[in-house]
Amino acid sequence: MLKSFKLRNLDVFPNTILSPMDGVTDAPFRRLCRVLSKNRMGLLVSEFVPTDGDAVFCLDGHKQLKFFPEERPFGVQIFGRFPDRMAAAAKKIAENLHPEFIEVNAGCPAPKVAGKGSGSGLLRDLPRLQEILHDVRAALDASRVDIPLTLKCRIGWDDESINVMETLKIAEGEGVEILTVHGRTRLQGYNGLANWEWIGKVAAAAKIPVIGNGDVNSVATARERLETYGVSGVSIGRGAMHNPWIFGQIADAWEGKPEHQISAEETLDVFPLYYKFKLEDGSSEMGALGRLKQLAARLCKGFDDPEMQVRQTLLTAQNPEEFFERLDLLKNGIAKSMRYDPNRLVNLNGAKDTELKFGDQFAGR
């Protein structure tokens, strides 16, 4: 089983990526995950950056481009349907921000993205995807800082048009150095389970590293996917939303260290750190409180708390001061007898085999 992979001259350990999720994996959340992993994150990627709306791409107009030095190695993911604009944006980002790689998004299923022909909409127009990859690679080759190009895609638009093998062939032909495959179709959205059989077929045929994405929410599932499907690494999204320690847990396992039991106190200590990162990122105090509550709603699922006392106590706080006062009371009270158990986080990805109809809205990217 592989425990690392190479991105050009960069050794990536552990072989994990935090999947970009719009409105979730901003700089504060990425920094939180990196701290909890003891700086063993694999790769971090920006929330995806739109390129279609700018006649001339402007760095200052995209908050998704902000990242901190400790986030490296860091990549910027861009999306759009116009090859020239994608190329211009990639060149400007590379020359001014110097990320470790640029990634093209061919996976976002949101109607406002895919419905306009970008994101996973490119899977219905592979010649356009090829042109985008060709032009972006050429722009990076012509830039002052030649950096790797990567691609993220889904296995196809729907079950009748799975074309991920064709996408792989195009990617390799246009100089893509890593392909991340989300094992769902666009119409599937986030329902059902990812099709790892297709991910395995891509990995077996590929000349470049293939990263598998979908339903990885524990050390055990990461290991099983790597051993069974021959991928070079795994990309983790909603599993990290509910368990931001997962990257460190994987790194510990790959290093042969014993499993770390996360205490309730350790879990609650995440909130002041996340709040600090939100304020440093420019959030207002009340805006940061909203994100604290979102995180609390997810993390509290890992507590043995059938009455949901911790959840209700934190989510009903009216301001940051009250939130942290209640946090202290919990740490000195009922939380002393609790333990955070990520194995409680089941069915994060749904179990339905239904598909989303085009035009339906769904959360995430």
C-alpha cells in the first residue's frame, strides 16, 4: 500500500488531500486541519476560483485565493468554460501567488456551475476540456514559475455517459500530472455511494498518480481504498468536516503509531483555535460565531450524548462571549465523562441510490 506520492519533485506524505468544498474549506478550516494533523496534511487546495466573470482576471476580486504560508504545499483550483480566461487566470495566479500547483475543476456538480458548461459540465464537452487543459498548461509553461497542472473530475455526467477513461487519456496527453477522480456522476450529486470500481479502473490504466475521492471518513476506509483500488492517495471532504483530525490519524497509522483517543476536552479546545483563525482571516465576531456553530453541529455527532446537551448548549449561544462561557462550563462539567468517537459518524454521504434531477439544488461542491 502506498503511503505517499510524488507531485513532480514534491514528496507528499501522507497521501491525502483535503477536498475543496465551497463555504467550508476556507483558510481558517484548512489551518485548523493542519494544526490538528501536526503539520501532516498531504496537500491543501483552495476553494475553487471562478474565471468566467472577469474580462481581465483580477487577483484582488477572489477571496478564495487567500492562503497562509503554513498551508504549503498548497494548490489553487480554478473553474470556467473559456480556455483563454482559464489560461490567463492560471498564469497570473502562478506568477503572483506561487502555489505549488494549479488544478482545473471538472467535478463541481452545482447547477449554477455545471449548467453553464464548467465544472462537471465539461464532462459533456470533452473537446472543450482538452482545450482548457492545453491552454492552461501552455500558459504555465510560458510563465515565470513553471508549476504542475492537476485535474479533478467526476466519472461522468450520468450512468449512461461515464467517460472518465476518456478524461484520463486527455489529461495525460495535455500534461496533467495528477488526476483526482470523484467516484460519482454529476447527476448523482452526493447521493448514494461513490463508485470505486471505476476509480480503480482509472488507477490501473493511468501513467500518472490517481487520487480517489468519495466516502473516505476513517483510517480504515482510507487503507481499504488504497489497498483494494491501487490509487496513489485519497481525497477527503465531508469526512474531514466531521473529523478534522482524520489527516493526523492517517499519518499516525502510516507511521506505525498507536491510535490517538480524542478526549472531549480536546474536541472542545478546537473552537477557540478556529475562532482565532476566523478573526485573522477577516471575519466579524458574529460571522465567526456562525461558523463555530456549524462546526459544533458536526463535531457533536461524535459525542455519546443522546440528549444532545452539548449541541444544544453551544448552538443556542447568542454571542461569542456566551459561546465561550458555555464552552468552559461544558469542559468543567458533563464533557469530563465524554469521549469524542469519529466512528459514530456514519452515513455522511447518504445511502440512497437516487439521482438529482438537473436544476435541483444541493449543498457543497
